[in-house]
Amino acid sequence: MKYAVGIYRLVIAFLCLVWTSVAWREPSYWVYFTYETNFLLGLVMLWAGVACLIDGKQPPAWLKGVLTLYIIITGLVAAFFLPPSDPESIEYVFGIETGNILHWATPILAVLDFVFFDAHRRFKWNYVLTWLIYFPFYLTFVLIRAHLWPHSGPEDGGNPYPYGFIDLNEIGWGQMGINIMLCIVGFTVLALVLVIADHILPKSPVVGSVRR
């Protein structure tokens, strides 16, 4: 069974890494939360998949958990908050729209991996807070980049802000502060749900067994 789990994880890694490959020819795409989280998830799933196949050590629970959390956030934000993609700016890999893979397929597959193939009861309660560390770094990167290169894109007209709810030029510091606080609250709740789910699920993987 561990080989099937390994192949499953390598498929996730393939989807993440190949469908984020468009950012290597369009570097401004790396400012998108979607591309960053999928690329990092791809690396972790590559590690996890190879570890299954060679009976090696799996990624640390903290690392696997934080990428699971942020890919869930990626999917939820895309589903409920992002406007429809501009048909003229949609990117494709092998004829499949990147959004369909990075916003839908990889989050769903990652959740299934967490539920069925991960060992559980490994997440510590302080992970709820330590997992949030990525978000401030991401915002700092977006703001510094926008300040230094205000017409660098990737949005229409060279707008450097990837998402409307953190577009400082449009909403100002006051509204951005409110939006950031709402994001932090939402991320904290999702992190708490993930830790609770980890404590509720069986200690051993629901399907198969792999080395931790």
C-alpha cells in the first residue's frame, strides 16, 4: 500500500510543480499566493512520495501541516472570494487551465492525503499560531515589491498587487489593515480546525501505513 500512497503523492507533486511552471517564464506570477503555496506543496509532496517508495523518513508533521493548511486556504479563497479569471490572461499547461489544477485539484487531493494517508495526532496545539508565520512574510514581500516596482504586474496595467483585498492603491492602509486582521482570524480558525481534525482522526493512517 505504501507504494500506492507514494505514487499518489508524486502525482500531487507533479501537478503542483508542472502547473506552476508558467511562473518560471512569467516571474511576476510568483507574487500570487496560489503559485507560492502550490510550488512549496509540490516540493513537500515530492519528498513524501519518494520517502514512501524508499521507506524513508516523511516530512515533519509541522511542515506537512502548514502546507496542507495553506493549500486549503488557496482553494477556499479561489472558491469564495476571487473574481472570475480574465479569459485573455488564463494560462494553460498541457491544455488544462492552471486555475483548475492549482485552485481545485491540488487542494482537494492534499486534503484527501491528509485524511486518509497521514498518521494523525501529531499536530501540537501551538501549531495553530506558528503556522501563521508565513502570511506576514508573504504580505511583506508583496508590499516591498509593489513599492520598489510599482508597475511590475502581474495584474492588468502593471498593477503589482495580486489580489484586490491587499491592493493598497485601491483600498488604502485602513481597509488593508482590516482585511489583514480578517485574514489572520480566518487562518487561525482554519488552523484550529485542522489541528482538531488531526486529533480526532485515527492515530494510524486510515488507509495503508507509511513510515513517519
